[in-house]
Amino acid sequence: MKKIALSTLAAALLFTGCATTTTQAPIAQKNCFDKERLEARELRELQNAKNSLLAFKNEYQEMSSYITFLNEYVADYSKYINAASQASFFIKLMPIPYAGQISSAAGFGAKMTTLAANASKSMVTLSGSIKTFEAKLAAYEADKNPASLEDAQKFANSTLNADIAAAEQNLTKLKEGTASMLAVSAAIKEYYESTGDAISKAASMFAKKDEQKKTPNDKALKAKNDGFDQKLVRIFAGFDTAKNHIKNGSLIGDLRGEL
């Protein structure tokens, strides 16, 4: 499979302007299949991979702020439901969707906390890997040592690719979790309205007197979540492009290594 990929790449390089031909007297031809040109093409692919990750870098702070907001929302949500759940008569009547995914509203809050923590951790890890990758590319650009380029490529193939995949997976799970959270919140709100805010009264009744209760702000969550989803579209598109450039760079590097 790898040999087929290398052959395909070689053909692509040959027929996309890499070869120089002439109709005059025969002269030595130059094509892409020399180490210097392949090295330049590999560098270009890795630079493009770096640029494709700018969407993630540019949205990093706002994504982190969103996760902070989500953690605060979940904390309010969990306290509110835990207090209400002590009034067994009311909690039995509360509709909880996605019964196969969550055993209780309180349990779902704990799950969301874990999803947010995982997403935050993977974002921090990926941000660190991007900085390391950029440093390795800068090292090559400074010394023009092929070993430095190979080092950057190896890092991209292994660590950077893995961290991109982990961040994408954890952010996707968080997105799905927040969608479920919105559905749960909507169900709770609907039940409030149909019972004269019975659960809210139950929550106040069973809450600790020294603990200020806050009703979860589902409108704020909806607005924040919509912005989060839009950012993920751009970030994931950048991830896909970066992975393709890393793959292309790896194939070019392998071809260069065979010369």
C-alpha cells in the first residue's frame, strides 16, 4: 500500500509542473525527484499543516471560556436537581429524556463535568503539541538540516496527529453532551411550566439555607452552545486539512529517503 502511495505521489509530482522539457538540443533535464526539491515540497506541506491549525489556535481562548461557562452551568444544574430530587414525589414525575444514556439528572451532570474536563485537557495537550511542532519547523528553517525536517515530520506523524484526533474526539463528545443537556433543560423547563414550578419550590424547600440556589440559564447555554458548534465546524475543517498535509509530507519524505 505504501509503495502504491509513493508511486502515485511520484506521478503526481511529475505531471504537475515538476518536470522541465525542451524541444531544442538535448540538455540535462531537471525534475522533482532530487532531494532538494522534495525537501522543499515536504517543508511546504508541513507549513500548510501548521497554517491549517490556526483556526484552533485562534479559537482556543474562547473555547476555553466556553468550557468554563459550561462547568459553572453544570454546577448550578447539579445543585438544583440534587435539591429537588430529595422531594421524591416531584422527581418521580420529572421527564428525563435519553433514558439509555443517563440514569438520573444528577448523574448526567457528573458526566458533563467529565466530558468538559476531557475536552479541556485535550485542548491544552494539542496546544502544546502545536507549539512544539512550530518550534521544530523553525529549527529546520534556521539550520536547513534535513535531519531537523525529518524530526518535525516524525513529530507530526505521531504526536501531533494523535493529539489532533484526541481533541476532535473529546470536543465531539462534549458537543453531543451539551445537546443532551439542552434537551434535559428544555424538559425540566416544560415541566416547571406545567406544574406551577413545583420542582423549583421543592428545590428551595430542601436546599441548604446557607447555599444560594441558582436556576440554570438554559437560554445562555443555548446561545453559547450555538457559538461553540460554529467554532467546531471551522476547527474540524482545519484538523482535516492539517492531517492531509501531514500525510502528504510523510509520503514526500519517504520518497526523498529512497533517492
